[in-house]
Amino acid sequence: MANKLKVFSSFVIICLITLFFQYKTALAEQVRISGGDRFITAANISKAGWETAETVVLAQGLDFPDALASVPLAKKLNAPILLTRSNALPSVTIEEIKRLKAKNVMIMGGPAAVSLNIEDDLVNNLKLNVKRIGGETRYKTAEAIAAEMGQYTQVFIVNANNFPDALSIAPYAAKTGSPILLTKSDFLPMEVKQAADKAEKRYVIGGQVAVNDAIQAELNAERIAGQTRYDTSALILNTFYKIQPYLYFATGVEFTDALAGSALAAKNESGIALVRPNAIPPEIQDSLKNYQFTKTFVLGGPKAIQQDTADQLDQQVIYEIKDQSNPIIFYMPHSDDELLAAGAGIDHYLSRGFDVKVVLLTKGKASGVYQRLQSQFPELTLEEFGEARVKEFKDSLSRLEVKENNIFVYDFPDSGLTEEDVRSVIMDFENRFPNAEHRALSFEEANKDHRATGIALNNLYWEGQVKNARFYISPYLENRFIKGFYIEPIHRSRVIDAIFAYKLFNPEEGRYSIGYQSVPGMFDRLEENPVSKVHMPDKNFISEES
């Protein structure tokens, strides 16, 4: 009996350990996709993105030129990119083609890149339909891939001998159905010029050493270039990606992991960031502040990106909030701030099932709209004006579907809100809801009331009084370059509808369109582009009063 109990106890412990590691894997925010070699890594990248695929793109895994331009075509075909040796198909690639239940294979490049023996093997042994896209040169191969894609409105031109620039732009080119064309650094092949001229918009990727100014001028192209391959990678992210769910990290010194990974990144409408094996380039480090991600992926094993580097990336990335056990509490100094700055964020979290609470700190009685309204409504008192602003605030939140009992209104002095006022409110809510997610306006705001909310929360965070803090950047800061990430609403129509709470003019019901009269341009811009911009705490902004 004792032996049976020992066996049972051991079984339970093993099960619990197994469940624990499954749980940790399921919740992991950074995932490494790797294998024993480049062929296995490519197959594992395919497994991460495709349960099945009717078509597979097959590229040479030991040399990059023919494969560089293949990512946009792979995206169009919803195909993973698998790798092969030039004269022999790796067994892992064969097995992945079988797992995908693929019917078609698109070979990139001529027989020198992928031999006719491989083509015969695919047709005769694996019974696949095979199409080869190749030209006499790498330039003609890229042009042939562009032709295979059909019509396009923009193209990206890169140096044929410089893979980092091509791989950095590949996911975005694929996302937009834009071919990647190859050129020499100082000579533009005729077939490339002809293919580029079919597009309305042309981009040269890389600096003057990669593609000289004469070629840029001949193409009438815009240049995206940094001082290094990593700088260019960061510029591509910052230029073309406003919001992306994932980010894929690949080494900038080898092409294969990024090649296969680009197809997966494109499938998930996300970009690739190039890093050094043993360090995060400063340019990439800086770019990471512009995004929050649901997950990140490290492509390749520890030789490609060392584990210390992967760990540093994981620490520096801003991840989407997932734990719904704690409320998200917004502290807004004035009515309309909750919508203009945070409306998209409020909808985003409500729609994902979070308990969202919104706190109004002043009734906004210092607004200049009061004097304007008095000329029409001389009997309107300042108290009534403040209550009218509160009505707009509550109506706006109701349209965003915030529960009535999650709306809190204080009456601190408008244009006189202090850091201590805000601290007292935040700590009250932190004591009621330990480990809550706290949200305020940016501590970089020019408006004193706005800034007081940000400074108070930022100080409390660095003092260890609260654990979770993020800051919403109001439209008043749109002309200042402040790094932050964007949040889109899940229900765009709710944010648009909430705008009308501030447009409603019905004096008999105490509604005077105060918010819209105050800043009509900001509401109009929100209606055109309903997003919120957010940044993280900053130790450099501790503080004015504490």
C-alpha cells in the first residue's frame, strides 16, 4: 500500500510539474523558434505559423540573393518559406512539406540555386506541382517574382548583395503586396528599372553605399536609410509600423532565420528587428519604446541571438496587459480628457473584459467656455456649468460602456489641481484595489492639472507605492515628439459615438456642447483617427512637489 501511495504521489508531482511548464509556456511573452540548423529552424518557423499550406516557397538556404525577393510572394500565397541545399532536399524540409499537406512548391532561383534533381524529387517522389521562378541573374529573378505578383502600386529597391536591408523591409513589403527589387550599388539593371516604373511609389532601402544617389534619382525614389543595418531596421519599424501585435527578432549577421521568419512576420502583420548576437543595438532599443506587443519571437538558436541578449530584449519590450484580475483606473483632470487622450484605451480594455474605472478630478469650472455661454445664458451659474461638464463626462463614458458605478467625480480646484491632491486619490484607490493598473496623463504635459496627474503617479510608481503605471499622451502634445505606443479601440464606433456626448447642445437638459466648443479641432481629429498614445514611467521625472 505504501509503495502504491509513493507511486501515486510521484505521478501527481510529475503531472503538476508538467502542467506548470505547460502553463509557463502558454503564458510566455517571448518565444524562441529555433532548431539544430537553418533547415530545422525554417521548418519550426513554418510549424509556428501554418497548420496546413497549399503552397510552399522553397529557397536556397546557403546563399541569399534569389531568396531575398520571395517574401512578398510567399505572403500573397499564404505560404511558408522552407530552405534547401542547392543539390539535396533536407529530410526535415520534406517532412514539413508533408505535414503541411502542400500540393504546390514554388522554387526561387535557377538550377544553380536549386538543382533540377530537387525539382525532379519534388515532382516524381513527393507528387507535387512545381513552378520555378528564376532568371539568368538575381536581378531578373527578383523581376520575375514581381511579375508573378501581378499589379502593385509601390516597390522597394535594395542592394542585391546586402541582405539586412532587404530582410528588414520584407515583412512590410509583403503586407502591402509590394515587390522587392534588387540592384547593384552603382548600376541599375534595365529589367529592375522597368519593373520599378510600374509602381506609383518607389523606396530605396539602405544608404548611399548600398544604393547610390544617381540610382535613387533615376528611380525618383524616397530613401529609408540609417547609419548601420540596425539603424535602418529601426527606421523601417518607425516609418511603416504604427501598431503591430508581435515583433520578431533576428540576427543581423546571418540571413536564413530572418528569411523564413519574415514570411511568418508578414502573415501576422508584424515587423522584424535586427539585433547583434550579443547586444541590442541602441537604435533598436530606442525603437522598442514606440510599441507594445502581445508577444515577441526570437528567431534562431543561442548562436544567432545569445540568451542574455534575448533576456534583455524581453525586459525592455513593453507587453500588452493580460492579467484581468486587477482593475484599470484612469485619473483624468477634466471632462473630455478621458475621451481625447484615453478613449481608445478605455474601449480597448473594456472590450477585452477588464474592469475599467474612471476618475474625474475636477469639474472643469475654469474653462473659458463659461464666459462665452454667459453671453447667451446669463442665468447660468458656475456650479451649473461644472455640473454640465460632468454630464458630458458621464455621457461620454456611458457611450464607451463604462459602468455607472465605475465612474467617480471629485471637485478639486480646476487650474489648481496639485500633485498631493492626485496622490491622495490614487492611494485611496490603491488601498481599495491593491495592485490595480493606474493610468494618468503624461508628466510631460504643459497644462498644470494634466501634468499633476502624471507627476503624482510617476512618483508613486518609483517610490514603490503602486506597482503598475502608464501614461496617456493628450492631443495637446501632438506637436512635441514624445515616444510612446499606440492603442487602437476594438469598437471604433463607440469612440466615435462618445464624441457626440460633447457635441450635444440642449440647454433645457443642461447640455451646452462645452467640450466641443472648447477644442473642436481635437474632437475632429479624434473622429478621423481614434487612437490613444501611451508611454511608460520615467525616473527622470521625479518630481516637483514630493
